[in-house]
Amino acid sequence: MHQCTKSEPERKNMNTGTNFCQANDRKTTKRKAASRLFLAFCIAGLGLPMSASESRYTTFSAPGAGTAAGQGTWATANNASGQSTGVYYDANWGNHGFVRAKDGGIVTVDPPGSCATHPVSINAAGAITGNYLDGSCAFFHGFLREPGGAITTFDAPGAATGYNQGTFAYSINSSGAIAGTYSDANYVGHGFLRAPSGAFTTFDVPGATYLSIGYPQGLSPSGAITGFYFDANNVSHGFLRTPDGAIKTFDVPGAGTGAYQGTFVSGMNQWGTILGYYVDASNVGHSFLRAPGGAITKFDISGAGTGAGQGTYTSNINASGEIVGTYVDGNNVQHGYQGLPGALKTLNAPGAGTAPGQGSATQGNNSFGVIVGFYIDESGVLNGFVWTP
């Protein structure tokens, strides 16, 4: 998400992305705002005890992860093979990537010379893409980690190398193609598609000043790309780029039209169903699905708050159409959820703190319904988890 982290991810109420964000607090105001909204909303989830479901959780910490508030382990995505990837923050606030095998073994992922690393997406073969700050902690590059461990770094044509500029990789599909964005010298965002051969195709969404690809699944097996963009008034809109290069933009009915309101896209599944959320005129979040034909279904989970910054947000959608996401209740406590619209269930990891800004965050779900994410305990430490249905 955001991303300082997530090269793009920063959080909103949950302060879990602060470390990477602090390492990259040089982002432009627009990128920061987008990051806060995107990752903040696409990550979270609080926790009351689960009792019957507690046995479904496996919690973990990456070797070397710090144990102070704001440090720890954060899982971002998983694949059908049971592998997952994410970020951990060490005791010196260093930001590193990791890949976790199904059996629990964890390996650090850091491109050579990186100041801070953020893996975003993992495909079925175990290839990982994401972005990292260079050794000067000034600008971003994309990277690809092959299943065997070899790392290739790359920069999109036209990517600037000034402060907080560069290349941001967001999504990798089953063939190894990568979608992302890059910032030019004027801090304007453009999209790119990197073929498995390494060849780049760049594109623009008309009227976009900032661009983000769905995270972590904004690129389909067929090459369709989805995401969101900010216009000159800092209002967000969704877009879909079809494999032939045609671009369609869309807005969810009810989305606000003020600065940093509007329509935000989290990603899509292999069938072309797009998942996202919209921020209304009162700055409350609501979620939506967009069918391949364009029909939009809006939904909220029971218990979501109705104040500014509260509501229902999305993270990922799998091949079966099952959704994972987060909702923020009226006390600004965050809860994970999963399921289909109309039949959503709360997920609260055992050990998650119950104060505002703490809790569980569901991040990824594979085709078998296995979910990865993280929770923040009562000491403010991040802990990774795997939830098995």
C-alpha cells in the first residue's frame, strides 16, 4: 500500500507503516496522502478473542524483527502454494522484506544496496515484486525476486531520480509480468507494464496527476491492469486498462468529490472482478465490487463506524470471489474480515491489542481461502499471521 512503505503504504489509524514511511518521509504531499488512504484503508483489523477460531491462526515473526512499538513483522500477500511475503522492521528501524515458506521457514529479501525494502506481490511460482529505496534513501527502484532467490532490479523508462521519485512495482501475475507506476521529474505519476522479458510499456490515464496500481493484485493473467488515480483536484477515481491498451475510468455512486475522497481500487481477481472502496463526502469508507461488465455492488460490514476515517475497507479478492479487508468501528478499533458481500465474518487474531490503532489486519487470501496479515499487540508490536479456513 502505501509505500515510505509499501513504497506506498502508510497507515491511517494503525501506525504500522511508520518505519518504512519514516525512512521515506520525503514523499510529496500527494503521495503521502494517497499512501495513507490506500494502505491505511487496505490494512487493519482489530481483535477481540476468537475462541473457536483461535486454532486456525499461526503467528510468526521474521528473524531479526524488532520488539519495540512500531517494529515487528507484517505479511502483505500470499499464493496458492502457501508462500507469503511481507516486511519486517528491525530493532534499528531498518525496513526489510521477507518470504515465508509454507513450512514456516523465513528468508530475508533485500536488493543489494537497499535502504528500505517493501515486497508487495507474490505469484503462484513464488516470484516476488516490490520496491526499495536506494542506498541514499532518496528514490525508489522496482525489483523482481525469482523463486530461486536471484534478484533483478529495474527502473521504468522516464522514471526520475530526484527526492521521492522513481519506480514503484505493485503486482506480478502468473506469467511474471509486472505492473506499477513511476514518477517523472515533475512528480507526475505514469503507469507501466514490464513483460517477463524485461521490456516496458508505459501508459497514462487521462487527467491523472498521481497513479496507483491495485495492490497486491492489480494485474490479471490476461494483462488487464486496474488501480486508481488522483485528478488535479486530488479526487480519486478508478481505472481499468484492458490488455489491448484501452483505458476506462469509473466512479462508485456515492463517492465523495472533495480532496482525497472518491474511488480507490485494491485489485482484481483472474475473472476481472474489481475490488475497492470509496470515501464519501463525510470521509467514511465503504466497499464495492465491480463486475467485468461494469455493474457495481456496494457493501459494508455490520459494526463498521460511521465517523470520519471509520467504515469498511478492502484488501484482496481471490479466484472464488472471497474478499478480505478491514473495518474501523465507532471507537476507532480495527477489525479484519473475510467472505462474500452479505456474508462477511470478522477475523480477530488472538493477541491483538484492543486500543484504537491496534488490532488485526487481513492482507491477502489465496484460492484455498488461506489468509495472511498481521496484528498489533497491546505493546504496539507487529506480528505476522496465517489463518487457515
